[in-house]
Amino acid sequence: MSQPTDDLISQLETRHQELSLAVERLERRARLTPQEQAEMTALKREKLSAKDRLEAARRS
């Protein structure tokens, strides 16, 4: 792999981990406000997007 691809993979792995931690923090709460529920949904979507982009970068 090339250096730019390696850098992208590293950045995506880091972002995916950050999103995982944010989701875990919210999941530990007994109840979520509507705003927190919306945040959880957005975080999960972004996490999935990061995972998809990470897999695509690994294939290239």
C-alpha cells in the first residue's frame, strides 16, 4: 500500500474507535433523552460509514 492509503487507513481506524467509545458511553446510560437518541443514531451512522470507507481503503 502507498503512504497516503496507509495514512487514510490509520485515520479511519482512529475515527472508528472514537465513535465506538462515544456509542459505548451513551449505551451505558439507563435512559436517553430524545437529543441523546438522535446523537446515538448519528454516531452509529458515522461509525458504519467509517467502517465502509476503511474496508474500501484496505481493498485498494
